[in-house]
Amino acid sequence: MGTTAGILGISPPAYEQVTSSRRYLPRRHRRRVLEIAGLTLGIALLLHVESIFSWAATSTRGQEFLFKQDLAKCYASQERDQPQQLPSGKRKNPRWNSKAGQKVAVVLKNVTLFDGESSLVDAVDILFEAGLIFSVSKSSSSNSFPRDAEILDVKGGFVTPGLVDMHSHHLLIPFPKLAATTDVNDMPLFGPTTTFLRAIDGFKPYDPAIKIIASGGVTSSLVLPGSGNIIGGEAYVVKNQLLPGPNGEPVVEELLLDHGLPEASRRRYLKMACGENPKGQYHHTRMGLVWSLREHLDKARKVRDSQDAWCENALHVENAIFMKGSRISRFLKEDGRRPQVLELDTAIALLKGELNVNVHCYEPEDLERMLAVLHEFGVHPAAFHHALDAWKVPELLKQLERNVTIATFAENGFFKHEAYGSNLRGPKILDDHGVKVALKSDHTGEGNYAKYLMYQASVSHSFGLPEDKALQSVTSIPARSIQQHYRIGYIRPGYDADLVIWDVHPLQVGATPKQVFIDGNPILDTKTVFDAFTQAWTHREDAIKVPEIRTSISQGQREDICTKIHSSPNVLFTGIRKSLLDPSHSFPISNTDDTESLALLLHNNRIACISAPSSCLSLLPSNYHPSLLKVHVPGSYLTPGIIAFGNGLGLQNIPRESSTGDGISHGSAVSPQTSLHFAKYGIHFGGRGFERARIGGVTRAITAPSGSGFLQGVSLGLRTRENVTVLNDGIWKDEVALHVSIGQVAKGDDTPTISSQIEQLHQLLTSGSNLNDSSVYARAARGAIPLVVHAVNEDDISQLILLKTAFPTTNLVIYGGHASPLVASALATSNIPVILTGNRGAPDTWEKSGMPAGPPLSRSPASILNAAGVKLGLAVTGDSKIWGLAQEAGWAAKFAGLDERQAIKLVSDNILEILRLDGRSGVGHREDKRDEVGADGGKGMYGGDFVVWSGNPLRGEGSVVLSVQDDGKIADCWPDFEAAAL
């Protein structure tokens, strides 16, 4: 029989049969056998137990790993909530890299500095290196800098921190806007509460808008999801430097402000919304939306509470000294793993205070109720965005949410009901009550273009926001609201080297960066900037002068002075700095020297004299002197009445509310005679648009039917004076022009293609040429009524140039004209004028993608067209911006090299001349209307509308004092008074 080895590898002795006589062994031998057997059994038992514990240890290690993994999540929120460190000399810019980062130290010498808090009195020198600001010191020849530093002497030029736009949608809606690349809203698949969405997952790092926005001085932007959902998802702060990484590739991560920081150190942001947008998307009431929000947050709260309980118990286990492995096993068996619901993760973080909350909300009741719901769950928003009615409840806001920021528009409004209460003085009112105000773009396209963020600050300053607060509203206040004020929004040692060198004081109309630095790197090409400024006004003595705030008087003062003006046949205005009336339409103006101002003498509200005060008084018969009303307005300007073209005045009040307007016409190209619409039949007077018009010195407007498709209809000319009606002086010309559209917006059932639109226009003019009657098409063909064609693309405009060649008598006018500079010479040769809405336009659509980006990246459209000899007028889109037409003219004139009289003509006389409504056709200016006052004073009294301003309207410094129609009726008197909601 064979043998086998035992568990210790020892073979037992061979089997021997025991005889009965040896039944009992000796005691010593028996004891030894028992010891060996016991030892063998013990060793076997020990090895068995060891194998059991080995398996248990392996199992415990796996459980402990999972336990530690879950426990780490308990610590994560505590770590994220740690206060940020203020800048220090030891700090490094986490975005800097050795390959693409700033390589050479840069010194800006002799800087006029706004540092994020205030404008410094003394000139300073600024040193920045490796993407960080190292020093800001008083300018001195004794200042020492690195030997290899690049020295830039800005010669007193104005420098600010890089602008911070805390509400943008670029990267999510890249230029040009296409369905394939637009990722701003996600609805209705997931419902109205989408906390789990992240804007970063829709970013397009190649967006051309990045560079264009940066060229306006905007170096950092908070990019948020849209407002279609009551919770839209997470937002992210980016730096607006295109391809900033070491390999120059379009990488989303490298755009982030927090690039280079560990995840736990990155600030998180959430976008929420209330009011019309989510209401309209889901057809819920506000009540239903609020319930959806509360239900969602309640679910998150329950999961959070269970997580907190788990974490508390887990910490007790973690802190155990003995038998930790068995305790972990027992804990996991009884309590399970940490509760987690992926779609609620962000909502739970919200309830824990880990997110900076930004809420799209407009009206007081929505602001109040949103705060009530958020406070129910312990959430405190950092900012309300848009909030155009917040100016009505500043004390309520302070009471409910002391530190909230209102991130709003300066002038944008009226586009929907909740924007109808906007007020140009809103930011000032909020600031007066101690509410922090940030101005932001919204950047979805041309109507809220981030490139011109600083202009928002300029507008609010014009309406009373102090200089420092206006500049803070686009630098340090938004930086603080998004909790990045330790890195951006200031120019101080230890901050990111984001700086802007401006050509003039940044609050002046037309202020434009000459250089922008992001993380110390220059963004603008010096030669390109030089070319953009080729025709611009330069070396102005007042380049760094703070613009003056528009004059405003009390309601009592207004009633007093305006009552006197209305009742006085003879009024003498003194203190007039300059008259911008066209001398060819009035008697010669006796310009005085710089030390003496002009006077304006009105007799029965008609101009009798513009000269030195003594000269005007000499024209007034002595018996008129006792009744003479003298009004002194120092620094005042006299201009023609401003003319608004192409807005919705009189035909629509709130575009999104069809019941507030005439409606949208759908002219048929197949039956143009029967479907031609006339604006004169649908005109309604009154509304906020008319109020804004009067504030801006707009005395007349030309409005076309609101239409879709190719054929819009026939426009009319209306007056903006208060209390005019259809029957009482409201219409000054019932048929002004025939309007059609060419391009993407004109596609319809009858003209589904652009080629069919051009074909249809040829057919209309051909049929009109064969008619000998007074029909609109016949008059358009022979030039008796202008043909205004809305077109923005250069090739579409080229087709219109060819059409003009085929129909030379047609008075063809291009309206819109964004890419018209690309064919400027041909337009001038063909004698085709342009009413330009795109002087500060955006290449936000495919058909506008070829247009000039404008200074500082290119020459301005107005500059190119003017230099080519194209007759030019200016217009703005949107009734809320109609007040600023004079400033638009000042902006265009700056880069086209026009003087002030040429500038104001862009929004007055040029419009009339382009439409052939000037004095030659008996409309607009009238001559030989003299009477006993001024009868010997010249070649004829000025007969057009005119406006007296308290300052220079081209610079945004003047309020309307008095506007008078061409028939001698007062259109308005001091519409900008303190109690007025502008």
C-alpha cells in the first residue's frame, strides 16, 4: 500500500496490525501520540482559519475602497467652499504656459488708470510678466524694470482692467448662427428643470466671436445656458483668447478661466430663469413653473439629507481605532453606499451652497417669488440677470437679498412684456439705493453684441450713473458677483494681466481699444488697429475727459419753463455753443468766436435769428422786448430734428405680443397688386417707443408694414409729438417708399429662394415700367417713390446694383447694408444710397459673415462707404434704441472723419435727401416764410424741424430742451425730467 504525505509533508509509519496482547500502550508513549495528534490538528485548524481570514481581508479591502471613495464625496463640498486667497506676489497665473504664454515682461508707462475701483489722479506705470500684474507705481523716470522688458509709452492714454461680461451665450451660439452649431437651450426633452446640463458640453472653441468680443475689451465672460428652462444648467467663465493653449488648437478646457486649477478649486455656476421664457416654452403658468422648481428642489433636498446622514455615520466609522475593517463591512451591510442620484447631483450641490446662482428674471413679482422659493430651500442667488423692472423695487431687493447684483441692460427693452418697463435711468436708480449694478451683453447676436459692452456703461453714465460706478459695472462688480474678484476686474499686483488700452476715455461715444492684453498676451495686431483708425479723429484735446451726464430737471421746473415757452411768442435761447443746422436750408449763421456763445431767437416758434445775442436782440422790435422770454442753456446745441427710419413706431409696441400692434403682413409675390399693404391704414400712436423717440430728439419717423417674406408694403411718415392722432397732425406723408426684402428673411411660399426674390423684383419693375398710372409699382419704376430694399449680403447687393443698371430711373435704396462696404465703389458709381443699420453690426448670420468687423479689427462700414462717395444715412433696429440715433451718428462720424454737421446729417437731412423728401420736393425744409421779425435777416427762414439740446447730442451729453416741427408746433419740451420713466 502506498503512502501519502500529510499536511506537513511527513509520511506516517507503515501500518502494523496490533495484537490483542498489546491492547494498552505504555503511558509515556500514549502521551506522545496525543501530543503529535493535537499538534497536527492545531496546525490544520490554524491553516483553515488563515484561509478564511485571507478571503475576508480581500473582501474588506474592496469594501474599504468603496467606502473611502464615497467618504471622499463627503469632504468634497467642504473643500470647495474654502475661501479664495487674495492675490500675492507669490501667486502664479494657472493659465500660463511656457510655449504660448507671455514670454517678455511688458511695461505700460504714463497711464491714466481706472484700477477697478476708481480713476487714479496721477499717471502710473504698470509692469506685468508671465500673465500676472507685478507692480503699479506712480510714473517716474527712476522706476526700474527688467532689462529685457518691452516698454510701451501710452502718453496719458486711458487703461482699464479687462472687461467682465457676466452674461454671454457665445461659444453656445457661435458666429455665424446655424442650427447645427447652436446649443444654448435643451427643451422640452428633459422638462423645465435641467440642473444636470453643462454649458461646457456645448462650447465651440473655434467661435469667431471670441476674437471680435475681445477686440471690444471684453477679456472674461460668464457663458450660460439659455433661459428656456427654469433651471438651465451649469455655466462657465472663459477668457476670450482664441486658441490660447501650447499647441494652438481649439480646446474647450483651455478657454476656461480656471484652466490649470484642480477640479476642487474651481468655482461652479448655475443658470436659472423665471417669467416669460420658460412659461412660453412649456405653456405652463408661473404657478406651474414654480411648482416644478419646488418639486425638483424637494427631491434634491431629500437625497441631500440622506447623504448627510450617511456621511455623519460614515465619519464615526472612519474615526474608529479598532476593528475598522469589520466596522466598515457591517456599516455597508446595514447602511449601504452613499445615496446618489446622478441627475440631482448639481441640484444637491446647489442646496449645499456650492454654486454661484444667476437667475434670469425681469419683473418685481417674479423677483420676489423666486427669492421666496429659493430661500425656502436655503439658496441665495448672486445675481438677477436682465431684471429690467428691478429699478422699481430696490428697497425690496435689499430687504430680501442684501448682496444681490442686478446684471442688466442699459438701453435694450420693449421686445416683450416683461421688458416693456425698462428705464434708461434704471442703473442710476438702483445705484442710488445701494444695489450693485453690473451691465452685461446677453450676446445672442447683433441686438445684444458683447463687443460693445463698454457702450452699455457709457449709456448708463449718460443717464446719471457716476463715472466710477459705470466703469465698475463692467469690471469689478461683475468680477465680484461671480466670485472671481481675486483674479480679474482690477489692475493690482497679483491679478491676471488682463488690461485694455483705450483710444479715449472709455465712457466717450465711440471709445475703442487700441490694444487688449489677456494673461499678458496682446490680442490685437498693431497694423490692423492702425488701418482701422485711418480716418478717425485723433489727438483730441479732450481724449481722456469724462463725458458729461445729460442734464435733467425736476418735474416742477419742467412745468414752469415749458408753460412759459408755450405761451411766449418770442423766446431767446442763449448759451448755444454750436448750431448744426445746414446753412443751405437757412439764412447764414453768424458764427461767434470761442469766447462768446450763440443765441437763438424764436418768433412764434420759428427761427428768426441765430447769431450773437446782441445781433438777435437788434432784430426784435422794441415793443416785443417786454414779452421776450429769455432761456439760458450754457453749452447747448442746435440741430435738425432727428429722423428714425425702419423701426416699428406706430405699428407695434411689443413685438412678442401680437395684440399690441398692427400685425405681420404676408405680401404675396404672385398677386402683388392685391396683397400690397400700406402702413398708413394700421397706424396707432402712443407707447414707450414714442417716449424714447422724443428723448432722443426724434421728431419724425418712417415706418414700413411689419412683414415677412419678400413684399413688405408701403411706409408712411409720422410725427412723434405727444397727443398727435391719425386725424390731428400725426401723419406728415402717407406714402413714403415701397419696401421689399432680399435674403434669408425674405424666403416664403411665393419666393422660396433668393433667386426667386430677385426675379420677382425684376418682374415688378418691368410691369411698373409698362404702366402709365399712379400705381405704386409704376411710381417705383420711374423713381417717383423710392424702392427700399432690405439686403445685407454683398452678393445680394451686387444683384441690386445690376438691377439698377436695368432700371436706371428707379430710386433704389439699400436698407440694412451690412456687407455693402464690400461693393462700395459700385454703389457709388450706380448712385445707390445706403441707410445703414450695420455700422456696429455683427457677422452673426451666414449672409452677414463677410461684413467688416469694425474698429479695431477693420475700418468701420460707414468709413468705407463715405470714402467711396456713397450717400449714407443711419438707422437702428429696435424701438428701445431709437433715442440714441444722434450718438450713433457721432460714433460713425468719428471713424469716417466727418465733422459734427456732417455727422448729424446722417440721421436727419441725409435721410430726407436719400428718400427725395427734402426741400426740392416741398417736404421737410421750407423757404421764404419770413415775417416782421427777421425779415431783413437773410435769405429765408429755416423751415425744417429743429431741436435745442442742453449739450452735445453726438457725444451723448445733451438732453432735449425743446423740439419744434417744421410747421412751428412744439413737438416736446424737456422730455427728460427726473420723474420720467425713460
